Amino acid sequence: MREYRKAVISIVYFRGKILLVEKYGVGWQFPQGGIEEGEDEETALRRELHEELGIDQSKIKAVKKSGQMRKYEWPKKMQLETGMKGQMQTAFFVFLSNSEISLNDAQLKSYSWISQDSAIKMLGFSDLKSFAKRMFQELNELI
């Protein structure tokens, strides 16, 4: 079994609000996705934001790589299906010039622009909540 799938996760920020997405069967989370073969992390991030949320390059004011990483294991069934233990996510901050989203509803159920405190309450996994707190500390030093 391969170790961990390489992926990206993003804190998308616009005018004091954070973007959360609701994934079918998973719940609320930050925008994220896998890194495809031949892609670097930032290219994967920009591709995922475009594919899932319709965010094109012209809407992105800045991207900053975080010092944070998130590593977690998938349920056993998913490990058997993928041949991997879980994901290792490199974190980024994405600053947008507007809040327009064109949701890919085949992948995501909904989205919400919310405060940092509300985001922590809405996130479904305890490790994701603690990750969010660390990311928000770093974000607040940038804004």
C-alpha cells in the first residue's frame, strides 16, 4: 500500500470571510484536492479551485503557501479502494478579488462565506478543527 496521497487544501479569503464547501457524504470542509502527476502544488491548487468552484486566475489576487500541513488516514474501505493510507495536504491561503462562485454540483453540495469562528463550528472532523485554528492564526498575521 502506498503511503499518502499528495494533495492541497486552501483557506480562501474574501473581505473578512472564509469559504467552506459542503462535500456530498462528507460535510463541511475547506476547498481541497489531489495533486495530479506532473503538477506542482500551486498548479494543483489553482486547477482544483477552477474545477470545483469556477474560480479563474483573474479572481485570484494572491496565493501564499502556509507552513502548515495536514495528514490524515482514510477509513479502511477507502484505503483498500485507493491503495493509499490517506492524504498529506499542503496548505495555502488564497485571496480573491470577488466572492463569485460557480459551484460544480457534481462534486460539491453547497458553499458558504462565513466568519472564522463559524467555520470552526461547521467543520466536521476534530483534526480539521485544530488545523483550522492554526491556519486562522497564521492568516490573521497576514491580513
